Amino acid sequence: MSAIRSAAVDLGAGSCRVIAGELRDGRIAIEEAGRFRTPTLADDAGKYQCWDLDAIVGRTREILERAAAAGPLASVGVDGWGVDYVLLDAERKRVGEAVCYRDHRTTGIMDRRCARLGRQAIYARTGIQFLPFNTLYQLAACAEQEPGWLLQARHLLMVPDYVHYCLSGVMANEYSNATTTQMLGLHGAWDPVLLEAAGVARGLLLPPVDAGTVLGTMRLAAQTAQVIAPATHDTGSAVAGTPLAHEDEAYISSGTWSLMGIESRTPIATAQALAMNFTNEGGLQRRYRVLKNIAGMWPMQRVCQEHGVEGFHALAAEVEAAEPWRSIVNPNDPAFLNPASMTDAIRQASARIRQPVPETVPQLMRAIVDSLALSYRKVKEELESLTGRRLSRIRIIGGGCRNRLLNQLCADACGLPVSAGPVEASALGNLSAQWIAMGAIENLDAARAIIRASFPCEEYAPRATIPEPVWERFVVLSQRG
């Protein structure tokens, strides 16, 4: 096989990066072509926290040009975070702003829509977990607060769809990210009842295209490259890039969010799944990601920012030496979604339940990693209950897989071996979708075999058990959130 070189654009809520990848002789080699902190801005009225789309697209183009100048690119694909969208008018000009999912405009919206339609009815239609910032509730908030935006809008694109449009001139709604809206039916078509509940017209959204669809071409450094939609939801690409070897393996896509689940050929949208708030998001080759959102690295990122710490690695030894299980919180408590101060939020949560308040930064970090590990155990047990089979391994991918303490605590809490890596799973899944589309790789299973051969994992075996009183305390906490 001759070598093929492509670029994966991986948009993250914290940072965006472009990864150039080459497939040669059954192995993948990647290099980072560039990255930048994801820019935000306030809208003109100062009401909303928004994404700076012009800066995102402009910086992405610059990095792609540099990557193409270093060597021809056969293709380009974009993945990114879910739920956020861009409205375009009849002339394909943007309407309003791309409001960030962490903005507080959706407060109370989900409860009101669920009271009207019923949680069971919504879940039966979509199989998607209930999160207050799902696109359904963002659009309902927009209909209430900015009705003029929806009146002008003729097209709705998710953020990666919009970047694809800017690169290729072709509009498309890709399937995997469409599922995160909670408006796409389980069988892959937009649900008219939920579109009406969101306050949007049916014609605003195009029939979803599969991951691996060739959208068009773009010019780069005096050459053209195909623009191919991967699984445009970054978790969809990350799971595609996870070197899963058996159906009884679970994954944790560890980044700003920790997305923990299994891959399934069929959705699991039972009453039990609803009660546990599991989601059935779409993936490459229309496989389902049966998973749950956990708060992930976000609390750590915020604590580091608030205390001027470079990152978790700068305090890793002190955090590991800190007293374990001293303070635990429910990472999914809404109080941690976007507080004015994450430090204060964690301390206040600890004080409310009369446990020791974490005073130092290492104590704060230890509270977060301990709590995340306990969250992993909870989801692991729920997955086993949901599927009726035991899990054999957890594969942690993404930037968070470099956190060795959290990896070990995950193995300890779950009582399972943990394989950590690869870090750039989203980019690898993105590239794999492009190469499958071009015929360079046969299918997803073949892509995962190549990833396993190309990127060794770091292995962790369980070394300790979690004290039962700690686990019981966490179970009570998680029931409150």
C-alpha cells in the first residue's frame, strides 16, 4: 500500500488542534501540526458566552495551510464537541451567535420541556440522556429569548458541520453529532415532535449523512484535498479511535468530560437505561455509543486556572501524597457545571455534608481524582447491570489518559485492568473514517487493529480496594445530584 497523508481537525471546548497522520505499511504515524486555545467572546449585548467562530475557522485554516505545505494532504476532516450549533440565513450568513453550552440561558428549560412531553416519551424517541444543555433545550431557550434568530434562520449546522461548510462550501448535518441534539430519532431521522418542542422548523435541518461521507474539496497550498466528514462528534471519533478488542471492554474518553460506556450494534433504550440516564449516541458505521457523561478534567482545569497552576502534572506528586478519600464530591452536581469559582464550589459542597474541607490545591485535586474514580466505578456497575454481563477491561483514551494517578485509581475502584492510550484517539478515529472512505482501510475493526499495532498502551492492574464506608458515602452523594 502506498502512503496516504491526511489531517484531522479536533475542536475541543478547551483547545483545538490539527493532527497530520500518515498511513504507511499498516502503521499510523501522527504529528501535531498546531493547536490553539478555543476562543470565546460575549455577544454584542453582553448576554451570552459564545464561541468565536471566525477565530476558530481562521486559525484552523492557517494550520491546515502549514500542514499542507509540509506535505500533500489527501483529505481533511473535522470533529468537535457536541450540542452547540450555528444558525444561517437564506444567504448562508450567520444569524446571532454560537452560544456556548455552558451558558446559563438553558436554566430550567429542560424541566419545563420534560413536564410538557414526558421524560419517558422523549427517551423512547431518541435514547439520549437528559442534559440541560442538549441542543433541544438550547433551541427552546433561543425560541424564548431570541425568537428573531430562529425566524431569520434557514439552516442549522452543528459546530464541526459549520467548519466543514467553511472549508468546502458544502452544508451537511453529520449523523453522530446529530444524535447529541436529542432531536434525532433512534432510527436516524429528525423527530417532528421534538423539533416542534425546540421551536424550530423542520426544514432547518438536513437529513443526516453518515460518518465517512465525502462532502467536497478545499484548496490548500496550491493543491486540493477532499473534505470528509468523520464522526463529527469528538467522542464518536474518540471511540472509533479506541483500540477495543472485545465487546466486553468499556472505554473512558477522558478530557474536559469523561465519557464512559460501551459500543453496541443496537441501542439500549430501556426503562432501566432511562432511570440510569444512559445515552445512545451515534458512531462510525452507525454503531451506538451507550455511555454516560461524567464531569471529567473540567474541575481540575478550573482549579489550576484559579490558582495559577500550569496543570495537574505540576502537582502530581503532591496530589498522590495527599490523604486519600478525605473529601469526596459528586462530580456531576450541577454546582460544578460552570461556577464563578470551582475552588469555592468544591469547598462549599464539602462543608454542606460536614466532611473535611479541602484547603490546599493538592487537597482540592485529590478530592477531584478520588471522586472521578468513584464515578467510574458507579458507571461500571451500571453498565454491567444494564447489559447483564461483566466487563473485562477499561480503556482510557484522550488527554486524561496521561493522568497516572487517576488511571490507577480507576483500576482500583473498578477492580479491572486499565489500558491507557492512545492520547490522540479522537484524531485517530477521525483519520480512520477518512481512510475508510477513501478505501485505504477496509473497515472500523481493521482500523482498530492498526491503531493497536501503532500505539502501545500503558497498563494498570488493581492494587488496592476502596474502603466500603467511602463507597457508601459516595453512593449517597451521587443520589443527591
